[in-house]
Amino acid sequence: MSQRYRASPQGSLRDRSTLLGPPEYYTPPSSGRSSPFGAGQNQFQPGGQRFADDLEGQNDEALEGLTAKVKLLKDITIGIGNEVRESTIQLSQMNDAFSETSGILKGTFRRMNNMAARQGCRWLWYIVFLMVVFWFFIIVWWFRR
């Protein structure tokens, strides 16, 4: 049998108490929450109970942080959903308004074309006259500034 599996004079290599020493001298790694230096008394209970309590406290804090983040994410998601619903309603209303306006403009252009066909070419001269007057007012306004 190899040397690895023989019992040592101090005890078995698989026995943690012989490797780490008695539990009262075991110092857990620093958790950042408590100090190993107490007020004249040993803060660590036998069996590493204080270390387990520290770890559980850290887990609780991390869980509270994650819960707050999940709640924030849920609120953001609900806000996005509400915004999408409102935007969809507004878009459908705009679509209806544009459809109505399109119908009105089609009717106006149809009536204007009918009027132009009845009157001949006179309406074209009226439009040219109005455009010249419009440009005249724009130029006067531009130079008066």
C-alpha cells in the first residue's frame, strides 16, 4: 500500500480536525461584516457557527439587492409595455386621421379638376398670379428684417 493511505501518527489525513486544529482556534476568512477581534471574548462559536451566520447574512443581503433589481426591472418592463400600448393607440388614431384627410384631399382635387375642366385655362393664370404675390410678400418680409 502506498504512503498516502497509511494512517499518520497525528490521525488520518482525511480528518479535518487534525489538519485545521480545534474549532475554537479556527478563524474564518474575512467577510467584511465582522471583526475577529472581540471585546475580550471569543466571537466564534464551536463548529464555525459564526462563519455560517456571516455567510447567510451576506447571502440575505445579496438576495435583497437582487430582489430590488428584479423589482426595478419589472417596473421598467411594465412602463415599456404601457408606453407601447399608448403609442399603438396613438398610431391607430393617426392612421384614421390620415385616412380621413386623404379622403378629403381626394375629393378636393377631384372637384378642382372638374372646375378646371369647365373653366378652361383661366384658373392656371389665377394660381400663377397668387404665387407671384406670395413671393413678393416673402421677399419684402425678408429684406425688412
